[in-house]
Amino acid sequence: PFIVTDACIQCKYTDCVSVCPMDCFVEGPNFVVIDPEGCIDCSVCVPQCPVDAIVNAAEVSPQQAEFVELNARLARAPGWRPLTQAKAPMDGHEQWAGVAGKRAHLRL
Ligand code: SF4
Ligand code: F3S
């Protein structure tokens, strides 16, 4: 499957969700994930993300490897909900876009 990584945290642009033919994006407080059970590896979501947060799980960097497990787990987490239509990005997204190492800011 494809996965959402660090760059999405505190930005959540949501351009990705509206193009997914499988509706497999799931939203939390300051991040979205891809449900690996639904993803068919079509990759159409990848170029939609303005901060390049979406990658193929099979090609994830060592720094982002934790996000493979996080996408699978958070897609089923209490309070996380499917998101199928784009909405406004988070307040402060301009400041957070491009900041490295946002994993510590992930809210569950
Ligand atoms: Fe959806 Fe395709 Fe992206 Fe998987 S790769 S999340 S199926 S748009
Ligand atoms: Fe996140 Fe990029 Fe989608 S910031 S919500 S993965 S468009």
C-alpha cells in the first residue's frame, strides 16, 4: 500500500482524499493515514499532496519506516474517521509545511 508520512502532520492539506477511488483515507486530529486494507496501489493520491507526504510503503526511507505501522494502526484507532472529501488545511499549515521531524507532534 501507499502510506502517509511525517510531512502531513500539522498541515493536513486533504487534496489526497478526494481522488482516492477506494476511499481509504482516515483522519485524526492533526494527520491522515491510508488504510492498507483498502489501498490498491493506484498512486493517484501521490501527486496531489503539496508536501509530498505520500509514499509507497515498499520504498519508505529508514527515517519514515515507522509510518508503515502507524498508518495500519491509526486507520483502526478510536476516534479516527474516514475522510473522503477535501477540506481546509489546518491553522498554521504554512509554518509547519517543510518542517522536518514532526513525528513528535503527532496527536493520537
Ligand atoms: Fe487511494 Fe490509490 Fe492512494 Fe491507495 S494509492 S490511498 S488506493 S489513491
Ligand atoms: Fe496530508 Fe498531503 Fe493528504 S498533507 S492530508 S497527505 S494532501
